[in-house]
Amino acid sequence: MSKQMRKILTILSLVLIFSIAATSFGIAYAKGVRGLGLLGISFFFTMGTIVVLGQLIPAGILFSLMVKSFFSSLRKDGMPVRA
């Protein structure tokens, strides 16, 4: 991976994390959490969102591959396989 591509991916990942953190900070503030608890709640929401995305993205990829393999085996224009 080139240095420029690594720099772009680093910036994009930081923007994603900061936008999730700002959103969770806003949600916690709107719900009435103030003071040091605001940092704890926003940290909890941010890390929870990142963990959920880290699990959902590979699961979505695997699910789409499974659906694709199921429907591609039902095609009629493929060559028949004889044992």
C-alpha cells in the first residue's frame, strides 16, 4: 500500500471515529448527562458503535456471499457436472 493511500485511509478512519464520537456526545448531552459522565457515556457509545460496525461489516459480506452462492447454483445455463 502506498504512503498516500495509507494517509488517506488514516484520515478517513479518524473522521469516521470523530463523527461517531460527536454524535454520541450529542445524544448523551441531549438526554441530560452532564459533567464527567458525559465523557464516559460518549466513550461507551463510540466504542460500542465501532465494535458493532466491526461485526456487522464482515457478517454482511459473508451473508451476501452465501446468498450469491445459493442463487448461482440454481442457474440453468451452467455446464452439468457428472461424477
